[in-house]
Amino acid sequence: MKIDTLPDADSVARAGAAFIAAEARLAVAARGRFVVAVSGGRTPWTMLRALADEPMPWPDVHIVQVDERVAPEGDPDRNLTHLRESLLAHCPIDPQQLHAMPVESADLEAASQRYAQTLREIAGSPAVLDLAHLGLGPDGHTASLVPGDAVLDVTSADVALTTPYQGRRRMTLTYPLLNRSRRILWLVTGHDKADLLPRLAEGDRAIPAGRISGHQSVVLADQAAAAHVRSVRL
């Protein structure tokens, strides 16, 4: 795992946008398309707005979601709402190349299976993401892989549902799919991540994020989050 420390969250967001754009160009040159899974959060939305200004091969880019809250369309809790506002409103990507998690379905179990099929159609069987963008929660979660949830033990599905977390059920990509990703980009910012980032780097399986494979991972962290990483052997 490589950790790059930057001055602040805005610097992290800009560096993340440049990293994704570079990976996109490499993937399209090598395989003809770029499939990227994106997470939510304040710094990620800044990153995606910056990505709209990067040299991206948009006709060959497919965007999928790492996770999504079960909420109505347009709800401010939905990652999709912010994804549309931050990225789609500012870049020339065909809206059909954004593959939203179908969390409005009456049958969420069937919907999660349909989303897994969508991933196979655009990313192969088994599906392999070119890049997964992840964040690190204050409780050690990533995606919607949260402490104590049965979703942590899912090994036979690429997409699954959680029990309610912070008031809402969620649909999430699971460890099998995330750990098949060719690259993983972590954005980690804030003082509340300073004790967790070393545990992530060490692969501490006691936190959900520590169960993500580190060999293909790059971490972009601000100085606040990286305050304790000097003692970590990378």
C-alpha cells in the first residue's frame, strides 16, 4: 500500500481526480474501457467535480456505485444525487454510462442481483473493476461494510444489502468484488481518521476497511489523517 500525504482535503480531492484520469487513459488504451466504482462523501464530491475538468476518455468510461442508501430518487442522502450534481452536470458522459444502484426497487434482494448482473455485463464475468474509490469511516467501515453487519461475511455475491446503519438500509459492493479491483484509491481526510489510517495500512482485519487487499491500493491522505503513519511499515 502506498500512502501519499497532501496538505489538505482540497489537495487530496485534486490529486484523486488526476489519479483517476490517468488510470482511465491507461485502461482504455489497454482494454478499450474504464469501469470505476465511486463512493460518497464531501471530499469525493469535490474530487468528482475536479474530474470533470480532467482529460478523460468519456465515451469509454462506465461509472458504477460502491454503495447507496435506500432512499427515494433525489433524496439528499443518496450518493447518486451528489454524483449527478458533482460530475454528470459538468462532463460529456452519456447518462447511460452511469449505472445507478436500483435502491428504489420494491424487491431489494432481486435488485441487488440485477446490479451484480449489470456489473458482469460491463466488467466481465467475474466482474473486475478497473478502479474502486473507497473512503474510511470513523468506525473503520468502508463502502457500506460496517462493523458487526452480516454483509462482512458475504463471499458468494458481489452486491449485497445491509441491515439499517445510521438510519437507512444500504446496497453495497462486497469484499469479493472490491478485492478483485485492478486498483483501489482511498481518500482519507480529517483528524478522526488519524488512529485508523495506520490500522488500514497494516491490514488490521478488526476493522472492515482492513479486509480490503492492500497490494493494489493507493491512499491519498491529508496531513490531519496521516499524523500517525510514520510508524507504519508500508
